[in-house]
Amino acid sequence: MIEKEKDHMTEFSGFELAPSILRAVADEGYTTPTPIQIKSIPSLIEGRDLLGVAQTGTGKTAAFALPLLNRLGKEPGKPDHRRPRALILAPTRELAGQIHDSLRTYGRYLGLRCGVVFGGVSIRPQIKMMSQGVHILVATPGRLLDLMNQGHVMLENVEVFILDEADRMLDMGFIPDVKRIVKNLSSRRQTVMFSATMPKTIEGLAGTLLQDPVQVEVAPTATTVEKVEQRVLFVEKGKKRALIGELMNDEAIKRVLIFTRTKHGADRVAKHLQSHGIETDAIHGNKAQNARQRALDAFRNGEIRALVATDIAARGIDVDGVTHVINFELPNDPESYVHRIGRTARAGAAGIAISFCDLEERAYLKDIEKTIRQSVPVFEDHPYHSVEIANDPGTTKRSPQKQRGQRYRNPENFHDPRRPSKPSHASHANSANNQRKSNGGQRSSRRPSGRAA
């Protein structure tokens, strides 16, 4: 069934939430729920399974966090060793961390213990945390499987299972791991799944996980956030860095998130901006978790003006006040474009998305415009405007990067033949361990699309 919006719920006090939760929400300055919260919270409080289609920045974390806290807060009790009562799976470390932070914020007066586990950091503190027990566990799939296989996490007591960003789980190759985890859950549970898009594979997964679910949707699949002002600038590939330097002279660009397709591209753009005196950092899968977190915190606190990111690393970025998103390179997947520009215009604010488009990316732009069902306005008033690219019909996919993206899904994982390979005498075991460490705990080194960011 499709849940109808309940117009009378114009304030959080209209929900049947515990006073301590409403107090925490009020502390954060929130009074009016978003559409996804209006449509989801009542059904989740009733204990229904739910399938939600919502883009980033719509408030979906609170949509599932508040009912979960309300349920467990009625009888918190002492947490069982290694046995959480609720499990939330997220595809990236950053998103897992931010969900955990939200749970702690909204549940500060409840006495519930929340924990988060992900790869890229030492497993020992996570083992200790689980031995002490948590009520709610937020996890990335790979590290959770590591802990389960070692006997440090047991899932038979899970009452509520939440799968967030299901479509990104699919993109990153985590669905087989998700299915292995689900086999350890009790069939008597409430299950919640959120996804920004609903490809057929995710529909099939929902059919196996959910029982008579309420279905809610706050925007048509693959449509862009309405308050984002979009522009495309046609520019030759070799002039993109000069163009971004020119744009950053505009003081209106106060807090900007810049996207590249590859890790090395992110580093190059960050160094270029730093050389021009612009406070910048980069986050991607090659950076250690603490370095990524420092960069994200600096961006959130306003210590740096620009953050350069790859798609996967940016999936968990939830920062208010991002005035601009710049696509230094257009994604070869139109849905990634939707996710990217959704990083601005969050929480009802306005925002601007600027995309650079070179000749090789002209076909990508055509695919994007077809997906979002609108043309992106062209901005010509810049010193590097290319008439040739502007006049190209975009029917020929010239870029080898497109072929790589199709074969490997994630261009971050493409091996550059110019880079030296690992020594041939390295053992398979060491290769697997190194891969697992870089993957944030992901199990298989044979799945190029499964690398955690």
C-alpha cells in the first residue's frame, strides 16, 4: 500500500513519541517534520515493515531513528553481551558514523547504548564494545561479518533491522553480504529499507526481506531536488583546473563539495586549490579513516572551504550549509548525479550545482538529462567556454572511462596499468588481508565493485 501523507502531523509533537525523544528533537531546533518523516514515523511506531524511496537530504535518518528509539526506550534494560536488539546496515563508514551520531543525539535522554562498527580501523575496541553490549548496532557489512565469524556479534535477538541506502549497497557489491547477515536474523522482526532509487534488484531484495510493507515515496525516482539551481559549463578537459580556480574567486561559494570520478583526480584537484590559497581537503578510499574524518569535521566546522570527494566516499556526507556542489567530472552513472547535487539544498535550503562537461563527457550529460527529465541550463559567461563541446550532440561515447565504468561499475577501482603491480611473490593470504583492510572489512577481493570507501 502507498501511505497517504498525514497533513495534520505538522509538528513532531503530533507523533506518539516519548517525551524524552521530543525533548531531544527540540534541543536540535527541529519542530516541523519533513514529508518522509510524516509518511514513515506513524507506520513504524505501529511496528509495520516499511519500504521507503527517498533521496539524500530528506530527513530519512530521523524517519527511522525516532521510531526505533521510541520502541527500545520503553524497556531499555541492560544490553546483552554481543547481542544487539536493533541492527542498522549502511554502505560506508561515513554514513554509519553519522547514523550513530544521530541516534546518540535523539536518544540522549533514554539510557540506550548505541555502537558503530566499520572497517579501516582497529577491530579490538569494537570487540570490547560488543562484549559490554549495545542496544543498537550500526555497521557496514564487511566488518559486521568479520565480528560475526569471530563470535563477537550474534543477531538472534534483533527486533528491528534497518537497511539504509540499499541502492548504494547494490552498487558497491554488498548485497550478497547483506543476504548472509539476514540469514542470522530472527524471522520475527520489524524490517525497514530505504533507498534513493528502486532498481529491479532492490525491488527483488525488498520482496524477500519485507512482510506486507508500507511503501512511502517523497519524490519520483531519479528526480533532482527542486531547490537546486543547476548549471553546466562546457570546457576542455585540460582547462578544468583553471576554470575551477576562476570560479573559486567568487565569494558566494562559501562551502563547496567538489566531485571527481577517481581518487587520484580528487587529490590533484585538492592540491591545485591549495596552491591557490584555498583551504581544501580530499576524501576517498585510499585515505585512512581518521584522515577522512578529520577532513569531514574540518569541512563541517568551516575550517576548510572546499572538500573534494569521490562518489562512494561522499555517500555519508551530511553537512548543513553546503552552498555549492561542483561536478569537476560528470559521473558516468546518471543516478550518481542525483546523489551528488543532493548534497546541497539540504533541510529545505537552496543550493547551486555546477557541472563541468568536456567533449568525452557530452554523452554523460545527455544520459543525465534524460534521467532527470529536464535540460541542465548552459552557462557560457566564463573564459573557458567551448563552442565545439556545446554544439556536440552527445551521441558518441568517446571516453574509455565509460567502458571502464560499465565493466567495473566504480571507476575508483580501475587499475591504472601505469602503476606498478604488487610483487608477484606476495602470498594470496596477504593480498586478501590487505584487500580486506582497504575495503573496510569487505570479504571478497574478487569483486571490484565491492570496495568500501
